Amino acid sequence: MKTLLTLASLALLSGPAWCGDTVITKSKHSDAFMGQPAKDTTEVLWLGKDHMRMDEGTAVTIVRADLKKMYMLDTEGKTVTTVDLPFDMKKYMPPEMAAHMDQMGGMSKVTVTPTTETQKIKDWNATKYTVSVSMPMGGSMDQVMWITKDIGADRTGWQEMLSAQTASMPFASGLAAEMKKIDGISVMTESTMSMMGSESKSKESVVSVEEKDAPAGHYDVPAGYTEKPFDAMAGMGGPGRGRGAGRPPRGG
């Protein structure tokens, strides 16, 4: 169930070439939900032509489309989980669990709906999209996303990276195709999740967008990290990513 709360953070955008990488800083707030306390965090997303890095607290995800690898780092514990791309979750599960995942995935549904409503959010002209997620066992998620084309990024390689993130999340098989409907990057997303009679709201907003060169080794695993095997069931939040628990889908 937590898996669908960690949906891919990027929407694909076709735009002009640029110097350096695009760095998007977001502020994020999640209400308390099902025993998890309210949380305020900052996410820093680095977007390059064939690589991506997402930092949030002590959790770092690096996608290297050029190497066909995805790395999940815990900077506090100095561990890294490495998976090959394209990622196949079922390879890491017992056969009975893989069959159950397929069954539950067929019970979930993701619908992305573009609208004609527009507004200016900070410096960006944005269009409203709605996202509806129905989850196994009755949970649901509704989002309002404000999408802009004013933030330029190179589309090359992003489909593969989005698919890599999505594939690491059980029950999210329909997400990637629906997310392709989003033509741009989200500058504000408001989410409401309902599950087992409880409701939680969350919000994330883009604070700044910069273009700059990444530090040397920014998309590499630092020396001295210990390899941690992938655990398909750890928090149901993707490879080694307990941080995903209690999070809504994220676009761009």
C-alpha cells in the first residue's frame, strides 16, 4: 500500500538544450497519517541528460541511464542498494508473492486528466492536471498538479529514468503510461490520501530552479559505502527506500 505513495517524481518535458544540469529544489509537507508524524522536508532534484539524483534528508536516489543502474543510498548508514535497469520487481520476490503482486496491481488504477485551467505560480505559467489513484483494499489518492513548460529540460533518457523509478514500486504498473500525459514539470502538487477511514493531506512546491554543473562524482556512489541487498518488502516503498512510506505520488 505504501508503494503507491512513492510514485515517480518526474514528468517528461520536451525543451531546449541547456548548459549544465537543471537543479529543482522543493519544499514538502506531509500531515500525520496512520501513526506516522507530520513531516517537513526539502528535496533537491538534479536532472541531466542521462542521469538523475534526488536528495531528501539522508536518502539519495541516483539513476544512471547510461550505465543502466539505479542506486539507493543511505548517507547516514553509508549503505547502497544497486539494481540493474530495466528493473523487474518480481525477480526479488518469492513466486507466491510475485503472483500476489500481479493480482493486486490489476486492482489498482491510475488516471491522469489534463484540464484547460491555468494560473501563474511564482514565475511559472502552469496548467492544472488531476491525478486519481485507486488502490487495492479500498485506499485512494487524489492530486491536483500544476504543470509548467517554462522549466526547460532535455527529454532524452527521461522516459527510461521515470520507468526505472516506477518499476521499483509494486502495484504501480499503470503509472508510467498515465504519467506520459503530463507535458511539463510540476511546480505545485496538493494530495489527499484516504485509507482505512483515515485521511491525510500533503503539499510540495518548487522553491527554485537553477542550471549549474554538478560537482565531480555527484552521480557516483561515494567510496566506503557498504552494499545492501535489495529487499522487495522493506516498507513496500521500493529498493531500500523506507523514506517512501506515507508519501503521495509526485510529478516532476
